[in-house]
Amino acid sequence: EEFPFGFEYLPRVKLREVNFGQPGVESHEFAVAGELASRPGFQLCRHCGKVRRKGGRERASFQHGYDCKLRKPGAEESEADYFDSLYLFRELESEAVRILLPLAEVGSSGTRLQSLIAALNLGLRRYFRGDVGHIQVAHQSEPACGESRKHFLVLFDSVPGGTGYLKELLRQPENLINLLRSAFDVVSRCECREDETRDGCYRCLLAYRESRRMDEISRKAAEEILGKILAAADTL
């Protein structure tokens, strides 16, 4: 109860990624997976399927498909010519590993979560001894008791049907623990520890695939979280 942590292999899972449109637009606000946000979607032309952008009426001839009737000179468009709010998604079936997060230690967002994701990516590269760009990590939450939520990290194979990498990883439960231990060995011994102004480097966590989240990745945070997980590994 003090340190909830666990993982499971999912041999067949259906994954969906939804594009809710341009963020920051104050419209169509509703909650998804417990997160309240504006989700305006896309306005699409009913005749050609092109996305309507800002200034759409002034630049209509540049927005529509070549055979669209609204592209013709003098054509007048109205709101009825557009789908009001449409969401885009893609779906695939693959294999995955779901990891229950110790929420009190990791949290559901921010530095500690992103640091653990970076550490998992580091461990994957070392465990499989090469590029594993097809294995991606996503955050998932689901309702628990009352208003609380359980939070997970999901390692999934982005190749439809899966490549067998994750099946191999979870062939023995100790393999995932060894993966985490391998990442811990790197972050706890990296040369950047000697520089007080640095909290990570490209030899440990700041790999290219984490570049968008680089300001949220901390070697110290990853070392602390991995250390607590490994200290409790024998009691899992």
C-alpha cells in the first residue's frame, strides 16, 4: 500500500489516438480521461473534406479541393457547407506492457513522470542493444475508488500486430526489473553527476526522442524513483 507498483503484458490491445484539433481555442471544453481541456476539433468542407482555417472565407479558393464547388469563382459558402466540429483518430491492434505507477512518488504529470519515461526509453535501448523507436510510451489513467484515478505508463509496439519485442521482454518478470536496473546504473554513475549545473545529459536521459520534453527531464528525479522501485523489487 505504501508503494503500489506492478506491470502486466497485454498480448493484444486496441490503441486509439485522437486529434482534438488546435489546442488553446476556447470552445468545446470537456473532459477526456479525467483531463478537462478545450477540444474544438476541425471544421471540414462537406464537399471536398479540406480543413477550414482562419480567414477561410477570404481565402476560400486556396482552401478547397480543385473539384470543390466552393472553389469556383463567385461561389458563396455558408456554415451549412462545413461540418461544425470533427475529430480525427487512428487505431491499431498491437502488444503492450502496462505499468502501474506509484502515484505519490511519480505523479500524473511534470518532471517526475517525464523523467521516468525517459529512463524507460534508456532501459529499452540498453536491454535490446539498439534502436527501439517502434516501442513507444504513453500515459494512461482510469477511474478508481471515488474520485481518485489510477495512473499507468503503457509501453506499446507501434507496428500493427507487434514485433514480439515486448513479449520477449515479459517472458520473465525479472526482465523488466533488469531493464530498470540497467537504466538506474547509467543515471547513477553518469559523468554529469560531477557538474552541479547539470541534471542530465545525452549520455544518460536526454536522448533525441525526448527532445520535446527536455526541460521536464531530471536525472536526479529518475535516479530517486528507480532507486525506490528497485529497493522494493523483491516484494513485488
